[in-house]
Amino acid sequence: MTGAGPVVPSNADNSADDGHIPVLLPEVIKALEPRDGEVYVDGTFGAGGYSRAVLLAADCKIIAIDRDPDAVVRAEAFAKEFEGRFQILTGCFGDVADLLEAAGTPKVDGVMLDIGVSSFQFDEAERGFSFSNDGPLDMRMGKSGETAADVVNDYSETDIANIIYKFGEERKSRRIASAILRARAEAPITRTAQLAGIIEGVLGRPPRKKGKKQIHPATRTFQALRIYVNDELGELERVLVGSERCLKEDGRLVVVAFHSLEDRIVKKFMTERGGRKPAASRHMPDIIDLGPPPSFYLKTKGAVKPGEAEQSVNRRARSARLRVGSRTAAAAWGEGSDA
């Protein structure tokens, strides 16, 4: 396959993975450029859609990472299908460099990340990620540590409001936090439908617009609690830095993000590491700060967005943004530099 270049599958080729459709799949494969003999990291294995496409595109190896025990079980069956070419590591992708070091493969040729919650997690009511199906107010990806119920029942009103505002960008966070404290004074908040009802009681339902899907008023709060409980933004920052450490020269970093909080972090990292800093003033040429050499080469300026055809068949794709960086020969920032 090396001479012909990677086979770029369509989304339809992976739609049979228990209903999970990988977003921007052809674009991800094109950006990763799978090559025979190389090793790639799938930092968010989930249903394995991206891993499968890469393994079919070249005679390569995938090292997958996931903290969700259910995903690890799915990956074990996956490993039998691609015997000798697939390995699953249990852990958080923010620890990618340490996990690879422990596995005996400290350097890889590519890292791909699909940031956010998998369809499996949303669809399983007992995981507590969605208010569409009532379930325990959990939201933990790794099934350990604090739950969303712990946050809404034990945290102060100020802390709850700050979490909802910071991670959900919800302007009425203080009103929601106040309502949560009133409700929990009468009975613990333990179910997703229970919390969604409290929030809807505060915000009401927006008027339905013809031809547009109505967004539930609890959406931003649920997003905020999920991000906080799983430290998703912290994990994202760590995996970007970790990927910089473990990628070989010319190694590709491919990231799909789904909301503005994630994409801002990815964009900032790519811009800084790609050396795209504001130009120095022509009036003050002596204060130029060159900083460390760029550790990534950015092939495109902006993000790649899904086309109308994909958006029409996969609603999850509508907010997706793909950003790509190719590793240079420079040292990772903070290693052998003053960064």
C-alpha cells in the first residue's frame, strides 16, 4: 500500500460499528496519512471507528487508549480481529507519553484524538451522561472518582454556579445553582431527569422554531458537569503536550473537537507550537521575542469542517472542527529550551 497512498474510507464504511459514525473520517485518514510499518495512537478508542479505518488503510499498528472500562472490553475483541496490529492501554489520554513509555513504544508516527463523549456513553442511560433517558446522575468516563451527583449535592452554590458558567458557558448559572440548592434541601438529586427538570423549571423551554431542533435548557449544565467531573479540558491540554513529546519527526497530530472550549485549546496550542505569533511592530524592531523554534508545522491555517452531506446524515458532525499539525525536528517545548 505504501506506493499508492492510504485508502480513504467513507463514513458509510464504518457506520456498522453499533450505530457509531466517526466524524470527519475521510479527512482524519487523509491528515494522518497511514503508512506501512508505522505506529499510531488512537487516544480516544470509543467504538474503534477511527482505529479500524487506519488499520484498513495501511499495514500499520494502532495503540489505543481509553479510560472507559466498557471501551476496553470492546477493544479486546477488536484486538483479536487485528491480531498483532492492535494494542489497548487502559488510562487517560492525558498520560499518553507515560503510557507509551511503559508499553515500550515511547515514540510514534501519529496521534489522533476525537474529543468528547462517545455515542455508547450517551446512549447508555445508566452512565448518566444524557437527560434524554433517565438514569443515575453519574457522568464518569472512567467509572471512578466523583460523580455529577456528588457535585450538585455537596458543592457550595458559588462553586456550582462557577462550574456551570465556566464549562457550560451558561449565562444563567447562578439562577440554576440557586435552584439546585433549594431542591437538594428537600431531597438528594440523584437522577438525570430530576436535574433536567430542575433546570427546565428555572429556564423554561425556548419557543420552537420551524425546521430547527429545539435545544433542551439543561444542555449547557450537563455539558459543564461532565467536563468538570472528567477534567476534560485539563486532559486535553495534557494530551497535546504529551503528543508533542512522543511524536517522531514528521509525526502527525490530528484532533477533532466538538465545542468552542475544546477547539480554543487546540487552536491555541497549534498556533503557538506552529510559530504563528503576532508580527513585531515595525516601529519597535528590537523587542522581537523569537522564543523556542516551532515544534509543529501547520499545513492549513484554519480548521477543517464537515461538508453539508456529512452534516445531513450525522448530526454530531455539525459542530466538529479538525486541526492538524506535523511534528518538526525541534525539541518539545520545555525540553532543551527555555519555554
